[in-house]
Amino acid sequence: MRSAEEAVRVIRDKLGDNAKVISVRQVGGEGLKRFISSPKLEVIAQVVEENEEVSEVANQIVTKPSINPDPLQDHPKEKVVTDEPSPKNEKVEVKEADENRNDNYKLLSKFGFDSALLSDIRSWANWSKIEQASIAEVLKEITVGLSDRYRSITETICTEKVALLGGPGVGKTTTLCKFLAHEVFMNKNLPSVLKVENGVPNPDDALRIFCEVVGVTLFRESESIPQVDENHPLYLDFPGFGLSEMDEWTGANQVLDDLGVETRILVVNGAYDREIIKRYIHSSQSVNATHIAITHFDEMTNSTKLWPIILNSNLAPVCICNGQNVTGDFSTSVLNQLIAKTFPEELYSKGFASYQRI
């Protein structure tokens, strides 16, 4: 398949509206070869049963935003029996059970919140408040809590020498091009690029073409790079390293040490399974990674699985990338991007509109 729209149409035609996308990856071209050939997508999908309870709760929130939705309101009614005998054939009074607690954990889980994130939220000191709050208050408290924890991450400023590292096919070179475009057109700098092979073939055809277009010089030998400073930053492009190729990770670390490169950005595909991302983060310790960049963010239905990863990785988030080409979105406002994609649209737009700018 050649586009996300075609993928969605084929999935719906073949599997129906209840199909769930498990993974999406580009095939038929690596790096920036997509400049000269159309990319293709490999999509793995699974048919899941529609959850009627979640749909019912979502409808309640969308149609009645001013009412505190109660996912337990359909529980059986409770009979209230008085001490006085009831006359014959008189109906016993019935009233609604006093449901003064929302099962918000169950509700958020059914709306797709990552289990690891929910486990972290339950450990917060104010969980008892969140557990009993209305859905609008739940969204507020979770957003404030996540924002505070994100801001507690030690901010590490990027230096004049920046290396991008990661596994094959994660969008590393495309992310590099977005950095270069940002430097040239936004920061008005004159960056240069060093293409590092380190014993692994690292073709430069597509990257070289892009550098020529934006006026960036591409080098293949470290001895020929010019003076590096704030207005003339240097970016290093490495080949993709597999999870089992630890020798290549450690070899790259030596190269970076020799060149005095302090900023080492791990590029990960946000659409990958959480355990795969965690394994790449573990591998990146071999190169003393300092930052993390998330690609393919637009392919994710929500970003809840990324929160525990980012908050516990000891890597400073540097950017969010959408799209598989250099014209796609590139944002350094990682917190805003994460918050905007944390909650389902119907919850975020109706129950949480007043807190969007937190």
C-alpha cells in the first residue's frame, strides 16, 4: 500500500470497521530513497469486538457534557424496605443505588489508556481524588500530574555537535533532514553533516541531494569538517544499528568520544511496540545517549504508552516528528504534542476544553 488512506480503505474493506492496527512500517525504500520512489506501507491489523460499554459512556459525555457521567448507573436497582408492613398488592418503593464513586480506572482503561501509565497514576498521592472525581476533573488532574512530571525531567541543551542514532528504518535520516531544514530556515544557521560509516555501509545519495537543495555541506571524512560553533553546527548521521548489534553501538560511542560529540539523540519509532522501544533505549546506553526523538507520531491513536517511556528513560525529549518525509511536521514542543494525543477526542474536546492550554 502506498498511503495511509489506502491502508485504511483496504483494512475496512477486508476486515470491517472494528479492525485495529497493530503496526505500520514503511517498506520498499530506506532512508531518503522515498524522495525518488513512492513509499509503501506494510500494515498489520487485528479484528476486535466493539466495546458497547465504552461507546455508551462516550455518547453520554458527548451529548451531556454538563452532567457527571457515571459508568455504573446501569447497575441493578436496590430495594428499600421499611419497618411498616406494606398493604397487599402495594408496590415496594425502589430507588437508585447510591453510587458515589466512578470506576475511573476501568473507564480510562477501556478508552485505551496504557496499562503501565495507569499503574503509575494509581501510585500518585492524589489518586483517591482522581478515583472519585468527575471525568472532566479526572482529565484535568491527569494532565496537571503528567505535565508536572514532564517538567521535572532534567533539561539538557543541545550542543553544536549533534549525533542521531537508532535502529534501521526508524526515520533517523529523515529526522536529520528536518533538523537541517530547521537550522537553515528557522535559526538562519549554516550547518554541516558528517556521514559516518564506522564499518557499516551508509549510502548518502538521497541525503546528499537534500543537502545540496538546502545549501548544507556533506562530509565523509572527519578530518575535512570545518570549524564548528553556534552558527555552524555539525550533525552526524550513523547507519542503523540493530538491537543485537552491540559491537556497533559501542563502536559508535568511541567515534563520538573521539570527535567530542556531547549531544547524542536516540531516534525511535513511536508506533513500535513499547517493549521494542525500551530495548532500544537500553541499547542506547552503550553510546551514552542524552536525548530522545519520537518519529511516526501521526501513526499513533494515542500517546499514553509513551509517557512511562519518556518519564523513565533518563533521556531528554527533543522533538516529535510526523510524516515520513522532510515536509512533515517537526515540533520541539514535545509536552504539548503528548498532551494533545493523550485523551480520546470525544473526552478531550467535550470534557476537557477549558484545560487545553495547560
